[in-house]
Amino acid sequence: MKNRFIIKLILTFLCPLIYTFSSQIKVSFAETIIAQNNNGDQILKNAFNKKISNIQVQGEGIVIKLLKDDLEGGKHQRFIVKLNSGQTLLVAHNIDIAPRINSLKNGDIIIFYGEYEWNSQGGVIHWTHRDPQGKHTHGWLKHKGKIYQ
């Protein structure tokens, strides 16, 4: 009887706290989510809908547009991929750190592992390379069986 009272007392105080801080907890957990290939689309869709960034995620898409390299600051190879869900992502691949994918063409399949950042067009995948300072999770791109990092 005493144990039931203690449990009810604890739940009475914990439930409101969990509810109050759940959005903050979700964001901090989102920073450490690592998605597998089969549910990367779903994680990216949820991140886009909830405007969440800083998610380390693996996914796959079809290259639908090659863009000019961004040459300001660190150089980035840029292209847009379309996921199976229909969501589009800008991939910004740092070519000062990782090799450029010279053979990349529209219609190619690209597998990625990097950090998702929200934007209104679908989002950006970056950190698709090793971190030379070792402070960030290493990312990569895979094209036609070759890994670029």
C-alpha cells in the first residue's frame, strides 16, 4: 500500500515535468539520432515537418540537379537529390576536405551520411566528409560503389 502511494506521488510530479520539457528533450535527442537507410526518408520527413536541424542521418536519393560549386569560404560541390518520399535536399559536399565526385550526373543514385539542416526547400545535407579536428561525426557520400569522405 505504501509503495503504491509513493509511485502515485512520483508520477504526479514527474508526468507534468516530462510533458513540459518533452520538446527540449526531443531537440537534444535529435542531435544524436543516427538513421538507418530504410528509415532515413521518414526521419528526414519528420525533421522537415518539425523544423529540426543537426540530425546525423543516412539516406539515399536520386540526383535531380547539379549546381555550380560554392567557392566562398570552404569550397563545396552542390547538387539536389530527391528522396523516395519526394522530399528534395541540397547536398553541400566540402571539396576542400573530401574528393569531388567528378562522374556525378543527373539520374545517379547517391547514398549519403551527413548532418541535416532544415530549410524551407527541404533541407541541406552537409558534413559529408571526415572532420580533420575529430570533433564532429565523420560523414560520407557513396556513388557507384565508391565512398567519398
